[in-house]
Amino acid sequence: MFGLVGKMRAGTGKRAELIAILIGGTQSMPGCIHYIVAEDEADPDAIWITEVWDREESHKASLQLPEVKAAIARGRPLIAGFDMSARIRPVGGA
């Protein structure tokens, strides 16, 4: 398995709009086991994204899907920055 965890910062007051775009462009991504978008309770502009994939190649391929490309294009202007990102190797859980 392959995974990513990251903290993204939306422009002030744009978090809900950005979350809707992130969630809306991810319904059908082959190889995606989990794609979780969460609000940071302590920071009104921060978003945490956790992704688990069957393999890294599936994640790379998802970036070429038309709906994912469209979501990236719509969301990019709402992103103020990225605070952190980590590649992970999921080993179990529910």
C-alpha cells in the first residue's frame, strides 16, 4: 500500500469551498482505498488530507483523470499554501 498525509491551508474564509471541490472530484479513482478530507479544529483555514492507495502507481494515474484535473484547476486559486506533507506506508487498520 501507499499513502500520503498532508496539511493544506485554504485562503481566509475559503475552507468549505475548497473542501467541497476536493471531495467532489474524487468519487471514482481506481486503486484508492481511502481519501479522507478533515477540518482542523484549531485552525479555521487548515485542511488535513489522508490518502491510502493500493500502490503508488494508482495515485500517480489518478492525477491524469479528467475529474481530478478539473478539481485541481478549480481548487488551486483557493489554496493559500501547504504546511506539511508525508509519504506513508499503511500497514493495517480499519
